[in-house]
Amino acid sequence: MKSNNIIIFLVVIIILLVGGFLFYTNSNKEKTTITVTGQSKIESLADQVIVYVGIETLKKTTEESKDENAMISDDVLTALIKADIPKADIETSSYNIYPEYDYNYETGKQSLKGYKTVNILKIKTKDFSRVGKIVDSSVDAGATNIQGINFELSQEKQNQIKTEAISKASEDAKIKAQATAQGLNAKLGRVKSVTIADYNYYPFPIYTAESGADVRKVVSTEILPSKLEVNAQVNVVFELQ
């Protein structure tokens, strides 16, 4: 009797060990996965205009160049504020000082012309009718040129569109994964990993200095917001059951 109990006990232990081993093996067995790329493209109207104003000065010394540039920049800033452009909407986009040379093609030598200071101001407005006033005020106050005028999305609008674009890209990834699983006579399992591969939009230029157009003529016409494309892409790894 005692020996029978021992045998039964050993059998139970063996069953538990085998069952545990099989459970561990199955639970840790690497499952088949599929990787899909979800994409989305959303069109959105630009809600602000950015004007890039260039102020350039060339003088014999860096100090002279820098000081004159600062004086003109102050004049431009004052003119913009007088034109009811909030100071908070004006910032420096880039600032550089560098030597500029003349090159003699006959002798193959170059000579120093002086030092150029370039200050690019970035002025943003959500009132498209103010673009002409920004251009006129800047140029009349001594700005060298208008570098460019872009339709863009404000940060608030970007955040809103970004959420929608990434959400739609994720839905696209799931639809593709479900179709793949169905075609393989399998079931779609859990999400194993997600990577947001890309999110971007490109401002739409309505004027560039390189275009050679007369900026005052460009902004004298009615400026209407343009549609911008916002793209998103996600990579998702699903398990198959």
C-alpha cells in the first residue's frame, strides 16, 4: 500500500514537471511576426505666414560691420512695432559675420573686401493682410532684402495635425496587418513594437529672393492661405496566432 502511494506520488510529480516544461516551452516559443508600414497624408490650410527679412552690412572691420547692422536692425524692429506687429512675433532666425573677398581671375589671387554681417529676422503673422505692411516697413527702414515669405502651420496647428496624421497612419498599419493575416489563414495577435518612422510637412513658399520677382508686387495682390501636406509613417510589428 505504501509503495503504491509512492508510485502515485512520483507519477503526479512527473506529470507536473512535464506539464510545466511544456507550458514553459510553448509560452517562450518565438511566435511568427509581420512588420507593416502605415502611412497617412493630410491636407491642412496654412494658418500663418512667415516673412524672412535680411539685413546685410559690409565694412572694413568686424566692429564697423556689426555696429552698422545693429543700428539698421533696430530701425527695422522699431518700424515693425510701429506698424502694429507684436514684438513677440519678431525673432532672429540667423546671425553671421564673415570675411568677404574679391577674386581676380587673371592673377588667381583674392583680396579682402571687408567683413559682412548678415542678420535674418523672422516675422510671423496670422493676419495675411499684414504681409504687405511687414515688407514695406522693413524695406523702408533699411532692410537689404526679403529672403522669403512662406505659408506655414503654427505650432498649435502642427500639434493638432500631428496627432491626426499619426493616428491615421497607425490605422493604416492595422488594416494592412489584418489583411495579411487573413490571407495567411492566421489571426492577428498583439502589437510587439511600434516605431514612428516619419512625421513632416514642408512650408509653401509664396516668395523667394532667388525667384527674382518684385516682392512688393507679389504682396500687393490678395494673399490667400494655401493647403499644406502633412505626412506621417509608422512601422508596427504584430504577432500572428
